[in-house]
Amino acid sequence: MKAPASVLCLMFTLALAPLARAEDPPAAPETPPPDTADATPTVNPQVVDKLIDMGNYLRSLPSFQVDAEVSRDTVLESGQKIKTESFNTLKVVGHDRLYAKTEGDVRTREFFYNGKKLTQYSPYLKYYTTVDAPPKVAEALHMVENHYGVQVPMEDLFLFGSDQAQIDALKAALYVGPSTIKGQLCDHLAFRQEGIDWQLWITRSEKPLPCKLVITTTDEKNSPEYSAVYHWNLKPGIKDSIFTFKPAKGDVAIALKKNSDEGGQ
């Protein structure tokens, strides 16, 4: 299931049945949250603004580390859903250095990007692939996904609210209500696009950070889900050496095939 790539494009909306708003929490925010959506699917501009503000804030951070507990559904040919778990880490400094790791039931991968090259490494198989990459994180992630079909864990965090054309494509953007995620007070937002429903919880503070993301693929059999719960560190101690891959004894370099190379195309 390729749910996170859809989030990159911000092409989702959610049409909910009537929702009863939860009671307001004891500590109200300085700026009241958007009004709760009614029963009719609509695009609430305040909800879209919250999404854009969060994306702009994430892109303004000089450095950060975010960890995520991720679960993902895979639908078998029989229709049975199988849930897999993984733990993802993303470390970023500036706009030109990134380290990411996903470790889970299905696979473990590491990614190293130093503003010049991007390496994907499989520590258990001891294979790695390195390609030349553009000088900015967002450009590098866009390139490796488009050319090679490679997705870096949590790459969607760099693109929330950045494409006006995709924001304009939203069919509904609703405010659900306040919610507490891992002890953090958040605002629960919901969106829909053709084939995809997604929900986003954003911290209710001057530093808008995503607390949780849930994506439901509605145009696939049994509507598989992707879910991530985030833990943020905005002042991490990150050594610059972590962004450049250095092969160890026994590691083997292999070529990374472009999408057009698959199937003899």
C-alpha cells in the first residue's frame, strides 16, 4: 500500500457523518480552533489554513528529529487484512541533510542524504545503492521517488500544504474537535480526496506539529489503513557524520534501477 505518497500531494478530503463535538478542554488556546463541521461535506478554509501553517512551520525548522510508531494494512487476495508495525526515525539539519530509518516487521532500511548524494541501505542484507541527488531535501526526495520509486520514511512532512493546485483539489476539509494524543492536546482535522480519506491531528500551540496521521484508501478492497503517531524533538543533538553513508566490511553496492528500466520499458 502506498499511502504516504498520497499525503505528499495533499489531495485528500473527508466527508463525515454528523459529529458531536467533544467538550472543550480546560485550557483553551489563545486563538479558538475552527468551528466544528456540519453534516454537509465542505472545505472549511480555517482547516486548510491550519494545514498550510503547519507545513510552513515544519519547513522553517532549522533542525529536528521525529520518531513515529507506524502501522499499515496489507490486503491479501482472499480479502483478509494483515497489519504490520514499524518504527521510523527522521533526522534533519537545514534543507540539505537528512537521515532516516524504518525498522519493522517487513523490512529495515536506512537513508543517508548529505546535499550531494542519497544512499539507501539494507543493514540485514548488507546491500546499498547511492545516487547523485539535488542540493535540497525536498528536491532530492521528489527525484528518488519519481525516478526510482523509492520513498523515504515520513517524506510527506516536507510537503504538507506546499502545492496550491492540490489544496484547491480538496473536496472537504473538516474540523472534528479537540483530542489528546500521547498526553498532547491536539486539534483533529479530516480531509477527503477521490479514493482516499485522511485524518490529521495537529498540536494546539504556537508550534503546530503533527501528532498523528491516519490514511484510509477507500478505492481499494477492504479500505486498508496507514497510521503514524509522531514524537518530536526540535533541539536534537545530531552529528554531521550521520548524513554520509560509509560502507562497512561486507557491504555490497548495487545499482538502483529507474522506473523506466522495470519490465524492459
